Amino acid sequence: MVTEIDDKGKYFTEVIKKTPVSVIIQTASQRIEGYISIRPDERLKDEVDRKEPFVAVTEAKIYHPDGEFFASTHFVAVNRSQIIWILPLDEIIPQT
């Protein structure tokens, strides 16, 4: 990654383009619907397996265990250790 420093000492780095993936995340106490952004040529699993303690979810809708709506937000950081499963919505197979 290229880093440039201007004459005032401000750092500029390359922007890494990411693709938002629509997901449902199940934790022990909530269901979260939103987007996880992944890097080019990577899978959702690669993003989930990163070492950082949190995964960023954007445009999130959060639901109680009974399915009742709780809140919506532009951003929520979900602790990876609390994730039970993640379902990418574009990979749902319709029942016939």
C-alpha cells in the first residue's frame, strides 16, 4: 500500500475498494441484517476470519430473538466471538 505525506505531515494512503455483501447475522441474543464489505477477490468467510475483534456492519437493522424490531443504524461493530452464523442473502436457494 502506498503512503504519501504532504508538506504539513498529513498521511494519505490508497483507498481499498470493497464490495458490500447483504447478510443476516445471528448472535446469541439478536439477529442483524445489513452489509459487510469485503475486499476484491476475497470471500465473505475471509472477512469473517480476520483477527480484528469486531466486524463492521453498515445499514444495519437489529431484531430481538422473538423477531421484534429493535433498532436501525448506519453502522454497528459486531464482536466476532458473538457470531453464531452469517447468511449471505444473495446465496439463498429458493425452495421448489
